[in-house]
Amino acid sequence: MVKRYLDLISLERALGILREEFGGATGRTVQVPLGEAAGRITAAPIFARFSVPAIHISAMDGIAVRSAETKGASETRPVTITDAVRVNTGNIVPSEYDAVVMIEDVWIGEGSYTVRKAVTPWQHVRPVGEDIGESEMILPSLHQIRPHELGALAAYGVTGVEVLALSAGIIPTGSELVPIGTRPGPGQAVESNTLMAAAHLRALGVDVRRNAIVPDEPDLIRAAIEEGIRENEILIISAGSSAGTRDYTASIIAERGEVLVHGVGIKPAKPVIIGRIDGKPVIGLPGYPLAALTVLREIITPLVALYGFPVPEAQTVEATLTTTLHSDIGTDEFVLLSVGRIGEDWVAVPQSRGAGVQMSAVRANAVMTIPASREGAEAGDTVQARLMVPRRQAREAVLITGSHDPCIDRLADLVRPGGVEIHPTHVGSMGGLLTLKKGQCHAAPMHLLAPDGEYNTPFLRKYLPDTDLVLVCVAEREQGLISREGASFDDLTTMTYANRQKGSGTRLLLDHLLQERGIQPAAVRGYDREFTTHLAVALAVRSGEADCGMGVYSAAQALGLHFAPVATERYELVMRADALDDPRMAAILDAIRSERFSEILEGMGGYRTAETGGMRVLP
């Protein structure tokens, strides 16, 4: 029996091993021109080559004088002197003088100077080394050089800086991988993990050497590792860290060095490897993108810090969790979030937890941890959310939770130049309504069909009876049957169906139409298989996973599929009435009513815009 992991240990213990094994590690040092030093880390203290100023200079326009000769001078009792010299700001103050009288406090006559204000020794004089003295330390070692400090360094005679240098080699492995820009075939995937890893490391100040894709052949992987260890201080091997028949990373590290850790109690990313070859750390990244991201954030970033590179500390906010999350005891789980501020409170909406769902990371602006000691987190719990963006940007996030439609993404793009950042979460119309009821989203898109044929308002009256609401019509849109070969609703019981999730408006519409025709849901093959977006339904149809599914015309058009319309529905954005006082929501409303948005809808197809921007109020 193959053992899946050598030894599953806690994240805390894994980080302890990193510190024990590589805490004294050092990278290289290199000399860089001053103009290229911003952001780099000083490898040694930097000292001034000369004093600034190098000689006593005037701090004012005026006259250089002997201060004792101005004693007692005032507006009512001016003092006249004959020995002084005219100076401007920055001029040398001759050695026989020890002060400067400002030009507005002196009247210059023929061979004499009438002073109306006394000065003290060295007043209005910048003495030698006032800014810095020759040989004085400008910056200490292990300091990250800021852009404005380059000017000071130049002024003090520095032309080049010795800085820390750390090189990381990254090796992508996998016979199923294809280069970026190549459309993957069946069973293939674009090699994207190492692009992400390289960008992450460069942001930390690390030099990166990224290898070409290495197929799953032990000799080729072994050769790439040998070269990577020779050329770099850190080596990262992408994929091959699990226990599949073509996962060779752990065994090759063990041949050449030592596997210190194989398996950490974190999710996603359990099969991570921490090894050592020739005293250098070797990290095996899992192949799933979000697992790789977890290792970059939780393990590789602390490793880089051990080399003296400062790593940014994320800001945290206390936020109310909108959804109950279940987790395994004994595993620290990292959940990506969309967080935003509603009134005075932060709200956290979990993104998909699938390790291969990269859009979760694209949509997220924060991450939370479910500790190994807990079985999960309940909706309504206060959680610590680590921000992945500046706090100001997170404060501006607009949480739109409810029914999916591709036009919401286009609306988000339309308002983005104005600083409004929409974070959509697709939980269906009913899920959005309940989230709005709890005050955990700014707005909820919905298209809930009531038995009387009315959209949305009957449900809002039932679930939010005493709440002042505004319903903004995004569009009237066509719902229909998406298929490859022109299926109609009458063919539904003879085909495999891709259904939307419970609580979605599309699901309610399907149930309404089935009831009208006297068709039992059990007669529809695939009725219990749920998809969360219209595009997911269309993709299932195009791939052959299903023969048909209900969705909007724009999703069918985007994938070149047949569309048979069955209903026109009112798709509305619902918000509390006081939300209109929020400039962000006002900007969204303006965008919906804009001519440009109507043009976008018409270009996407399947939308009627006569009612777009129209507003209804409840009660």
C-alpha cells in the first residue's frame, strides 16, 4: 500500500522546521547602481562620503556679520556696522563671520549696514555637517531603500549600493502541461502556477529563474533539479508533490538530499514538500493553483523573510461571516473571501473552496483561517479576515449577492474607472434575498417568478415586509433552453439536463414550467445536478456533459449554442432604500441608466432595455 504522505504535520511545526534548518541562511550580495537601488535591501551599513554642507553656508538672503556687533539692535534702536558681506541662501559664510542678518532686517547704505534686529552666534547659518557628517551612517544594514532616499544617498556621495540578492529557481513539471497562450486539449492544462509563483517572489524582491516545462520523466526532472540547485539559493518544484504514479518530486529530493516535510495539515495544499539539497531549501508545490497560492503565502513568504527580506504584514479586519463553513479537525483551512463594509460593519462572503478554482482568488480581497482545532465557522460568526488589498480599497468594495447574469460583470467593468469595485457572489435569487434581509450585501440581483406571474415583489413583501426597498430594473432578459442541436422544452424528458441550484430564479422558472405541463422533476434526467451560473450550464452543454439546460441567451451566444426562448423575465437589482445615499450605489444606478450600458446589453443579445434603469419601490 502506498503511503500518501511521509508525515502530516501542523503548519506551526512546518514553519518551525524552516526556522531550524534555514534560520541562519544567507543569500548573495551584489553591488547595484544607485538608480537601481530603490526597493532593494542593504547588505551592509551605508556611510556618507562627505559632509553636507561641506562648509558653513547661509540659510537666508542677507548679510554675514559678527553677531557681537549687532547686540542691542532693534527697530527703535538700529545699529550701524561697516564690516559685513552680502550673501544669498546657500552662499559660503566667510570664516571671520558667525551669523547672518536677514535682508529684510537690514538697510544697506554706502559702505555701511544698518541692522534693525540683533542676531545670535550661528543664527541663519547652516554649519558644516548640519545634514550629515563625513563617515556618518546614512542607512543601516537590512534596510529596504525607499525611493526618496536615493536623493539623499546621491547628495552624500554614494553612487552604488551593496544589497542582498536572493535567487529562486522555479521548475514546472508535468507531461499534461502546455505553455501559456496554448489552448489546452483534453487532459491538458496551461502551466500557470510558476508564472504566479515568479510574480509573488519578485514582489518580495527575489530574483527568479523560471525553467521550461519538464515532462514527467525522472531523469529530466533530476537534471533540472541539479541545475536549479547549482544556480539558485532556493528551489521550487511545481507539481509532482503528491503520491500519484507520476509524482517524482519527493523521491528525487530524497536521492540528492533530504525530505524534511512531506505533508502539512493545511487546506488546500496538504501535499507540500519541504526539502534540503546542498544546504539549500527545496519546496515542492502542489499542482492545484489555489493550493500553490496557499504555499506561496503561508510557507514560501516566511522562508524569504529568513534571508533578511522584509515581507509585508497583511492588515486584518473583524468581519461577519455570511455563510456556514464546515472544515476538518486537525487541518488549518484557508478560505478566500470577498469583504466589504456595510454601514459600520465589515462583512465576509466566502468564495468557492475548490483548490483548482482560480477565479476564487481573482474575486477575493481577503483570506480567513479556520484553525485545526475547529470543525468550521458558523454564519454570523465574527472572523479575522486578512486583507489582500489595501484597507481603503476593501472599504470601497460593493458586495452584490444573488442571481448570476453575465451583464453584472460588464456593469462592474463600467463603474470601475470611477473607483467602484463590485464583488459579485452567485448564490441564486433566493440566496441573495436572504442575504439582503440579514444586511450582509449592498444589493441583490434577482428574478423570482411568483405563481401569479409577478417578478420579485411578492417574495420581497413576504421576506422583508417592513423594509423600505428599491428595485432597479437591469433588463428584461430572455430565458430559454440551451442545447447543441436545437432542443425544445417538449424534448426535456428525453435528454440529459443541466440544472441551476435551488433558490435560483432559473430553477424556480423551470419548476413553474414543469408544473404547467404536468411534468414531474424526477422525469428530467440530471434535475438534481446543480450549476451555479448560466455560463456553467452552457459549458456543460457544449462539453457534452448535458444535452440541454436553462439559461440566458447571452450565455448561449457566447459559446455558440442553440437557444430556444421560453420566457422573458424581469432581472432587477434590489437594495435597501437608504443605499441610494451611498455614492457607490448612486454610481451603479447611473451606469445602469447610461446609454453605454444599454449598448452593452444589446451587443450581448437576449436583453430588452426599454425598462432598464426603471425603479420600483416597496412598500
